[in-house]
Amino acid sequence: MLSLYHHADSPVHALPAGAKLLALVVTGTGLFFVRSIPWSALAFGVALACYAVARVPPGTAWRQFRPVLPFAVLIVAAQLVLTDWRTAVLVGERIVTLVLLANLVTLTTRTSAMIDAVEAALRPLRPLGVRPERIGLLVALTIRFIPVIKEQADQVRAAQRARGVERSFAYLTPLLVKTLRLADGLGEALDARGVGSEHRHRGCAGGRALSRARPDPRADPHVDRLRAGPAL
């Protein structure tokens, strides 16, 4: 299994996924109303303390944060040029704190639990036409295909390096083609299982009966495997 989840026996791991996601949303929103550098630094310190409580090793935390560091540096540098150093420091603290907290939620929550929490939060909107199961499947597919697309990109870059091409943006074209083919194959697989058939057949007399006869995507073992989390 390819997952960011880090197993440990800690109070943070024991918290419900919905509570952690709600806390992340509230904290992230609140940080944008903080205009004081000391208070923002305090939030950063609290985020680090949460890692200690969650018993996440520093090496694991650093590996999750490292890919975001170049983008954070670029944003802070742009703020230095466009505004002043106080704004740059404040923006930098916000970005680092938010990324740390988001990574903490990912490291301490199983993917299946997060998807179930999203579906539970959206169920009250079902009378408005919202399909919680559909959105949960979308989240699962998104998480699943992040490492898949990264693997495709690594393969394309390796093939270009074998031909003597280094640091070229030309790899984006074959990567886009591979990604579109992958998405097309996934769409055909979901269509074969009846996902979305009720919308296409809504205008015909037998559409609803046909959609009811199609299997529930949640009962399909392949879709269950996707909803359970990223797999290698």
C-alpha cells in the first residue's frame, strides 16, 4: 500500500477524522485573520507540539514538508519584493503552519476514514441533489491517482534522460497524453459498472429502471479498493 498514514498510538490518531478535518478548516480560516507575527509564530509552535503529541518522527514530518518548501520560499520572496518584510514573514508562517497541520491530518488519519467523514458531512445536502457517494469516490480517485501520475512523470523523465535530454519541459506532452489515456480507461471502467448512468438515461422512459438495475459502485470490489486508499 502506498499511503501517507503513519501508524502510532497517540491521542491525535484516536480523534475522529471528521473532528480533525473540521479543526483543520477552522484553524486555516482563522490564520488568515491573524495579523500579528508573534501570534502566527505561536500557531506554528502549536503545530509542532501536535507532531510531538502524535508521535510522528521528525524525519517523516520533514519528508512530507520538503516538496512544499521551494514553493513557500518563492511566495515569501515575492512578498518581499511586492510588499514588506513583515508581510513576507506573516505569509511564510501561515503557509508553513497550514502545510504542517494538513500533513499532520494526513499522517494520523486513514484515507478511508477521511472519505467516510466527507461523505457523512455531505449527507444533509442530499435533498439539494448532492451525491455524497459520488464525491467520496471522486476524492478516493484523486488521492489514488496522485502517485500514479507521479510514476508516469518519472517514467517519461527517465526515458528522456536515456535519450540525452535533461531538464526539458517537453516531457509535459507525453505525460499529458498518458494521463488522458489513463483517465479515458478509468471512465470506461466506471461506465461499465454503471457509475453515472442515471444522468445519461434520465430523459428516456426506461432510464430510471436501467439505472436501478445497474450495480451500486460502492458494492464493487474494485471501487472499494480505490476508496480504501492509494495502492501501489
